[in-house]
Amino acid sequence: FLKEINEITRQCWSRFVILYPSLAAHKCPLAVFDNRLTKTAAISEPANERIVLSFKLYRANKQEYINQLIPHELAHEIDFRLFGEPDVVDWHRGNWAAIMVAYGIPPNEFHELET
């Protein structure tokens, strides 16, 4: 699963690089699974250049991860890399929301997966 999820992450990142060419200077974040995440679908860790995904929720909702959750977390990584660390209040607004819209998906703050 890990090889597969990192390939999906690289594909999403490549789409973002087309939208934001300056991202080409940055490496794609690593995707890792964490079995401790059971209600949280994913977390962005920009300082560690990685996104952390719930293995349980990924297995049950693979297409939702591909379509929404991986781009969602990558948008946080991009926001951090291009604009610096956002205020906690703006974590799901401003630049992040614009990045999501540019990618072509709605800037939803929360997932709707059954946990």
C-alpha cells in the first residue's frame, strides 16, 4: 500500500507543479500511514515534508483519498512552502482554499468518511 500511495501522491504533486511552477524546486512530500489515526483521515506535517494518512480509512475509502484527501493535505504543504506557515485561524482558508480551487476540488475543511 505504501508504494501505491506514494505514487498517487507524486501524481497529485505533479498536477500541482503545473499550477504552481515554483513547486518544481521542492520535492514531493512523503506519504506515510499511521494506524493510530482512526477518526482523523490525514494530517499534513510540512516541517517533516510528509503527509500522514489513516491506514484504516484509506483501505475503506481509497477513491476519496485519491480525489479529495491527498490533494487536501498536499495543498497544506504547498501553502506552507509557497506562503509560509499560516495562522491557525487561516489553516483552511485564504491561500489553502485558493490552492484547492485551482486544483479543481472544493475546499472542504472536514472529511465525511464513516469512522
